[in-house]
Amino acid sequence: MPFVHENYKNILDGKELKDGTIRFKFPDGNVKHILQKVVNIRKGKYIKYQGVLVDITNEIITAINLKQKTFYLNLLSEFTDEILVLYDFVNDKIEYINSTALRYMQKEDYYNAKNTFFEGYFNEKDLIKIKEKIQVLYNNKEYKSSDKITFEIQFLKEKNIPTWVEISIYKITDDDLEKILLLIKDIHEKKKYLEELENANLQFRYAAKATTDAIWDWNYETGSFSWTENFEIFFGHKLKNIPKDLNGWKEFCHPDDIDRVINSINNAINHKHEFWQEEYRLRDSTGAYKDVLNKAVIIYQDGKPIRIIGAIHDISKEKDALRKLTLQNLKLREIAWTQSHVVRAPLARLMGLIEMYDLLRESEYDDVSLRKLIYDSAKELDATIHLIIKKTENLD
């Protein structure tokens, strides 16, 4: 209305009319945007007005929608760490790029990013690859909105720092328009971490192969339980057949040892111990039980256990040697007791008889009887010595 009033006043005052847009409200409630274009023809003190009224409703609505879309696009793109690029592939023109790109581009390039984004920030080979993948997606006539092409490539940050990024390419269809949307995500630190993790895992696998221990990894949060291939090598169980949780271990642990071992590790966790170890029996693929020593490190996060990594060492030979040594000690103690008691008795009698023989040698005592007693004691002593020798021979 202010525009209409101004033009009406100009007519009354004999002044020129102005071009402008007027909104007409129709009886059905619809509103039309009408463009008024006027030609002012002055004849003396009079002005002749000629003009046209053009319905530009569709153009206005399209412009408003575009403005709204641009506003929301700008708003949303400011809350993402990804570079967002809207690309007109047919005309090879970038129509929009968000401010996140400023972190990676030179400032003077960013302010002219629609013309310079691809220049200098990708090497020639990678840029060809990007364009080829865009072409593939653009030519896909059976495209669905969820379709995309994702790949990893290097972005030259500030034109000289190779930075790994993940590019996701989408085709955006709006009425008869088709645009390409590129989302570029910085994955440099993630890729670097994954490479370091892979190197660490590789070192771990080689170290696991070099040891005689069966390494196990228990994710305490998820309950998953895994073994290295050494478990199959040393105990014979096929890894593919072992349950991927604690039941896999329980299946092989001696029934009489399970509760003791579980209580032991729970006690270590309750007392926030960093290290744990326990001895128990573990069944191999033949059904025989082996003595093992299980050592582990307990990893905590915020005071809660999240992961336990351990190594099982077969100590059957050591335990057998210890049992043999214990048995030998028992035999040696028995021999020592025999030496100190059994041997001493006939020896004491023999010594006493010899002394008696010396005293009674000149008397009328029956010398034959005395000699017999001496002989019997010596024979008993000899038998005892042979017994000791026999026991010594059986120490193994």
C-alpha cells in the first residue's frame, strides 16, 4: 500500500510513476505478485503513462524458496566439521561452499572458492579420479536419494600439506535441476591412528607367534573372548569351533578349578589390581589336562575394568619335575630316617658285642655264641645297607 499511495500521489502531482512489485489478493484467497513496468511520456505539462503488469508469482516463490534453502544450508553447514560443496557438474561450476573449507584453504582462495576450490588443493591424478566418480553418479539414471559414492583421497591443505579426507558424493535432484553434493571429511588423524593400530596389531601377532604362550583377549564390557593361533598350536583346539565368550574358556578348564579361578580374577578386579595370575588345569584336544600358569594385565577406564589381556603358559613339565622332586625328597627323608634309626640299632649292637667280646675273651664264656651274635648283627646291618642302596637307586 505505501508503494501504491506514492504512485497515486505522483499522478495527482503530475510526476513520473515508478516501477515496482505489487501483491494482489484475489477473491479465492490467493496472492499474486505483479510486476508493474511503466513508461512515462511527457507532453508539455502533462504526462502520459503506458505500462504492463506481469505475473511474477512463480519467480518470486522460487526466489523465496531458494533464499530459504540457502539460509538453512548455511545454517546447517556451520554446525559441521565437514566441507560441504554444491557443484554444478554440467557447467563445471561450484555454487556453494561452507565456511569449514576456510580451515583448509588459503583465505584469498576461500573468498573466491566458487572458482578456485579444485585448483591447487588436489593433485592432477586425484582430481581426475573425483571427476570420474562424479560422472558415474551423475549418469546413473536409476539413482536413489540414498545412493552415494565414498572414497578416500588426499586433500592438499593450504596447497602443501597432504591430508587424508573421505569424500562422499551425492546427486541432488530438485525439479528439473540436478546438482552434485560433496561432503569432505577430515580423516587424517583417524587414518593415522588406524595405521598405528594396524602396526601395533602386526607387531602383536608376530610377538604372539614368537612366544610359547597362548595369548587371550577378554573384552570385559562386551563379554567377547578371543585367542591367538598359539592356543590351537599348543592345545589343539580349532579356533573356529571355540565360543567367542568366556564359555569357550570354561569348556576347557578343569571343573574343579573353574570357581577358584573366577573368584581369583574377580577378587583382583574388586581390589583394582593391575596384574593377575593363577595356576589351574586346562584340557587339550586329546582330553588330557595340562597344568598351566595364566598371567594377565587388567585395563581400567574411569575405575572400571574394560579389557583383560593374558597369556597361558604350559607348565606341565615343570609341575611333573616338581612332583618328582617332592617324591625324591620324601624318599630321601625315609632313607635319612632309616640311616638314623634302622642302621643305628644293629650297629650299636655290633659295637656292644665287640666290646663284650674283648672283655670276655679270657673267660670261659661260650665264644661260639658270641661270634654268632656278632655275625647276625653284621648280617642285619648288611641287609639294611642294601635296602638303602635299593631305595637310592629308585629315586628317579
